[in-house]
Amino acid sequence: DSSPATTGTAKSSQKIIAIPAFAIHDINVNALEQQVSIAEVAFDNVRVSGLFDKSGLDLQRLFTPKSPAADATSANANPSAAQEGNSAAHTSNSAAQKGNSETEDEDVSNVATDSANELAHETSWYVELHQFAFNDGSIDLLERSVSDGTYYRISNLNIKSGKVTTDFSKPISYTTSLHVSADPQTFSDTSKGALSSSGSVVIAEQTVQGKAAIEQLVLSQFQQYVSPHANVTLEEGLFNLNVEFDGAFMNAADKENIDSLNVKASTSINNLSVLDDDSSPLLQWQSLNVDNIEFDHASNQLSVDNIHLQAPFARLIIDEAKQTNVSKLIVASSDKSANSESASETGSATTSKASNANVHASTTAEPSQANELAIAVNTILIENGKAYFADHSLTPKFASAIESLNGKVLGIDS
């Protein structure tokens, strides 16, 4: 068993990592053949707590080792003028000696490096781990980088891998699953969505293939990310996604090797309900299904077979000032931020002109070879839709309710 790691003072210590059980099973060592076989490495019930703010993840800062050498270098970073002069003179005097011995040192270094590589190859060990297991872990993360404070709890975190070897030449299978919950007040034990994935990775060839799924992800838990931009309420909505992927990420420096990524997916948002600032329905639908999404990175093409929108509802109102209810829901940027950006743009105008001229000349001389994303949608189907429209800027005022809206759009292609 491992003791929990804590941080803070004696009065305000906080547990950040707890590992109740860590086990390595069935270790077999063959010294003659220089082979090590391990049946399983397992972590059970690991608990992690962290804070993610504008400075980044606190766990990364806490576990980054401090370098005494860096402190010493910083302390001696500003020597006196006399020391600099003496050092420069000494460097000048020793330059000739260094030049004379440089060739000899390089030859000796190359011989030593070759010998070390041969010795390392002869004495290398082969290690084989049959299974890695991370069982029933949890992560509590307080996010303050984007929102004012969102409490994320990742629970029932399970990760399991297949055989792993030191040369990484064989596919490594994996499965992972977890539940997620976000709340603006506190960490919640109620699951608000499940994520899972399985597949295989070949590290030596930098290839991956597998599938992933998001099930019943509650959209209302992300309300705090919407409020700063729009005065609307995500009352309901469940997000689902199923995706299959196959990718190869090769050496970008080799022009003959082109990265490839193929994705096939289907997604849906069910029972969506968005309310305006008066808690009146603004946008609703029973289901939105997007089927047979395919993306090919090599050809830069995105295709969608079918978009099916069932029982949608929208409400659009124009007031006496000819403003729509939708435009009034958008949160405007603060005047202070706008003025700051304007001043910054004005102050850097002269520099930007010269810089932009150089960039324009460069891009004109070497046009981009990348193809624009080609998008194709086979069918868009709307079934049993409704809408409410009113125009209060007219005399007399006008309002209309639309019922049983049905339609189809075919063959959209960019």
C-alpha cells in the first residue's frame, strides 16, 4: 500500500494523490537470455485531486523538481565588468589551444560513442509486461481556467492494456471507460455521462486504430461555459457519439510519409431544450441524428450521409426597435476590453504594416499546397417541425405559428 501525497501547510494540508494498492504480479527473470517477464502491474482505487487554473495544472507545478544548478546559474548570471573582461581575455588566450585539440577530441569522442553503443546493444534487456491495469480510479478537478469554477469528477476510471514490450514493435491493445460529472457548486457523485474507448496502438510505427463512445452526456452541466456569451439556459439535452478511427502519424520531416487519419462516426442530441432570459422556450427538438459521418485527412474530405431533425421548435420575435430576441441574448464584450484592444491595434499599426507586407510577400511567393476541406451532405430531413414568429415593428403587429413543418434537402456539396 502507498501513503497519500499531500500538499500545503500543516494547518491546510490537502490530499492530492492516494494509492491504496499497487501490485506487481509474477516477475520472472532469465539472466542468461536477458529477459524479464511481468504478468501484471495493477493500481487499485487511485484517488487524484487537482486544480486547473490560468497558470495550468497545479499537479504539474507541485511535482516539477527544482534544479539546484538552475538556481546557482541564476545567482551568477550578472558578473562584474572586471570579471567579464578577465573572462574574455582568458577565453581569447585559450581559443587557439582549444582549436588545436578540437579535432583530436572529436575523433576520441566518436570512437567512445561507437563503443558505448555496441556495449549497450550487447547488454540490452528485453522486458515484457503482459497486462497493465488501472482499476476503479477517480479524479477530482476544479477548473478555473475558463469558468469561474467548475467541479469535475471523473469516476469509475478503468484502463487496461495488453502486452507491452521494450521494443514497442507489436500492437498494444487497450480498453478504457469512465463516468464524468460537472457541477458549479461541488463535486457530485451522480454520473452525467459515460465515455469508453478500445483499440490498439503500435508505438514504433506511430499508428492507432480503435473506437470510442460517449453516452448520455448531460449538456446542462456545461451551463457555466455558455452564460458568459449568451443569456440562455441549457435546460435539457443528451449528447451521444460513436466513432471509429484509424490513423498513422509518421515523421513529418520525410516528405514520402504522409500522415493519415480516417474517422467514421454517428452522433445525436436528444431532448434539447434551450430557454431565453425569460425562461421561455427558444430552441427545442426531440432528436437530432447525424449518421455516417466520414472524414479522410489525406484527401481532406468530410461527408455526411443523413441529418435527421425530428420535432424541432424555434421562436423568433422582432420588437418595436427592430431587434430580434436572439440578438438581445448575446452578451456584448465589455467596453474596457474593446477600448484596450483598439488602443493596442492603433499602437501597433505601423509595425504591423511592415510585418504584414513581409508575410504577404512570403505567402505570395510560396502558395499553400493544402487543399481546402471538401464537405458533402447527402440528405437533410426535417420532420414535424414547429415555429413561432412575431414582428412587433409592424403596424399592425404581426404574429404567426407554423405547424407540421416537414421538408428535405438533397445533395449539398461544397
